[in-house]
Amino acid sequence: MNNRGWGRAVQRPLIGLTAAVAALAMTAALSGCGTGSDEVTLKLVAADYDVAGGESSKNYWADLTAAFEADNPGINVEVRIESWNDVDRKVAEMVKAGEAPDIAQIGAYADYAAAGKLYSADQLLSIPVQSNFLGPLTEAGEQKRTQYGLPFVASTRLLFYNKELFAEAGIDDEPKTWADLQEDARKLKAETDVTYPFALPLGPEEAQAETMMWLLSGGGGYTDTVDRYAIDSPQNVETLTWLKNNLVEEGLTGPVPPGVLNRKDAFAAFTRGEVGMLNGHPSLMQAAEKKGIDVGKVALPGRDGDAKASMGVADWIMGFKENGHREEIGRFLDFVFTDKNVLDFADQNDLLPVTVSASETMELEPAHKDLKAFLQELPGSVLPPVGKTSWAAVSESIKKNIGKAVAPGGSPSATLGRIAREAKAAEAAE
């Protein structure tokens, strides 16, 4: 149950019992019948997804753990909810202090896996559960070909556009190539009073994601086919050069320089009707529609047509070894990944399920028709290289520097080269 305070598993000795009774009690406990004589309390730290300040995440975990405990006497689950601003740091502090939780639902797993602190997926999950994850998410959860990060919830990104502004500008069709996208932005600038014909948030908040979307659409990406960094590849240089020459320098990205514009501000401007096009995720779609924006969405096109790949993102859940509760953690996580629980959380937060079966169910349900386009992108998506312990440092370098590539006087080649050198050094230290 929730909010009992943090404590280690309670082991109650069988004082005064005969050997036969003790053996019988232990047999009952191991069979899951539950005698109360040998209880385990799992500690779970989870992120708060309720951006409006409500208690939806707290209520989700309360309902889930109550149902689990009812079916699994002898296993209790304490849940601690932390904001996304704090949860990764607080878990790191707990681990450093030798007080790791049994389970953490946070943004990254690689450092803990590299330090040998996590159970692998095959040590925790039943075979049907482990094999049910979508392929790209399984791969992103692997370090040295062993899965430690279990995808908890996922999302993809699409190109959003304001249908009303498109109609006002005389645009009849969705962009299918980069040239179409440029031409549509020109029409929006000329025929409407839109503030941002195309919003390009390369500010430090989430520049690594916006950049990756464009690199993938240009046939590149952060890594090569053998998972080595390839940040300054010719394809990546060409992509950023196109952005600089054809969108930024033509004044099609609005009054705020891309290197200063943060995603949060770009998203807010879209909900106010001030943006013609931008890359967005499902939560933005819902927020914009609530403000009366008629949202169109399409996969971000490639240079000459369909992009080679689209970007996916995931948050992670993992089991720590420190308290030795492998069996109990595994039983709980098997329950977490049942279709009902996966779909309940995804639906509650306008995000995507991480399993094949839950994705198929969501795609068939009319209530989720607005998410269908996002779902279709997920199975073939590429995720950031989150299995690399160096990724945190590389991501920070991208956030800090990438906006300079498209700034006046900036050089895509030089900027990517600098980031690539830092990535190579970080990778060598792994």
C-alpha cells in the first residue's frame, strides 16, 4: 500500500512454532497463499506525469498496487511519487546512499546498468511479458545486448500544422517533402499574420529531440549501424545546412532565434494559434484541441519524400538488486505490463503503450483514433542512444551547442564536429 514510509522488508521469526508448523507456514507463503509470517515490502519511486498538478499518477499507482496486493498476499508495495524535475536526481541520491528502491520508474537506466545495480529483463519477467515489448523499445533498453531498461510508456513525434492557417494561406495539401514544407512556410508568412510559420525549438530545453527528428528525416542520426556516434556525418551536415539556408535565413522560423526557442514556449505558442507548423507529440495535440486549434498531423517528410525513420521516445522502469527482491519485483512487473495497466496509463496521459498486444488493442478502439498516426510510427521508430552511459553528456552538448549551427554566421559542419569530438571522448570513457 502507499505512503507507509520507507523501510526494509519485515521478516517475522516463527518463534515458538514446531518445525512442522513452520515448514507448513513457509510452504504456504512460497505458494502465494499468504500467511503474514514472511512479508516483503517493495519500494517503488515513480515520476509524476500530471502536468496540471493533479493526482492522476498517484491514483494510478494506488489502484494498481491495491489490485496487485489483493492477488499477492505477502508482497506489499510502497509508492513514492516525485516530479519529473526531481525524480532522477532523488533516485540517484538514494542509490549513492545505499538505499536504492526496489523499482524506479524514471528517465534513464544506463548508468545503473553499467554499474551492475540492475536486474536484467530476463531475470525479472516471464517470457511472454518480455517478448511482448515493441522491438525498437527493447533495443533501446539494452546495454551490451542485454536488456535492463524496461519501457514504461512511449511516444512518437509528428509534424503538426494549424488547419485554419493553412486554409487562410491557400495551402490545400500536407507537405510531403522538405521543399513542400519550405513553400508552405513561405505562404504562411506571406498570407497570414502567423508569428512562427515554422517553429524550430533548438533551445536548451529539448534541442536533442528536435535535432534528432531532423537528422533522421535527412537519412542520418546520432549513431551508425554499429551503434557508434556519427554526429558529424555528411547526411547530418547536409540536413542542418538545409535548415539554416532554407528556413532560418529566409525568416520562416519566427522572431525568436531557434537556438533560444524552447519546446515549452513553442508548444504554448501553437496552442495560441501563433504557429503554422512544428514537430509535436500526442499531449500537444490534446492541449491544442482544447484551445480550439484545428490540428493537422503528418509524419515529418524527408528531403524528397518519406523520411528514412522517425523518432521515438520512452521512459523506463527498472528493478534494483540491492534489496535482493528479484522474485517479488518480477511478479509485480509482470502485473504492471498486463494490457489493462499499460493501456490505463497510456490513455490517462495521451501517450503510447509499449507492448505489441496493448498497441494493437489501442489501434482498434475508436476512442483512440487521434493516436493512430502516432501508433503507426512507433514500430519503425529510432530512439536516442539511451543505452550508452555517455549519452547524458552528449545530449547536454547538443542542447548547449546545436542552435549555433543555424545562427547567423554559424557553421553546421563546425558545430557538429565539435559535438562529435565531445561524443567520441565521452564514448571512450564508457
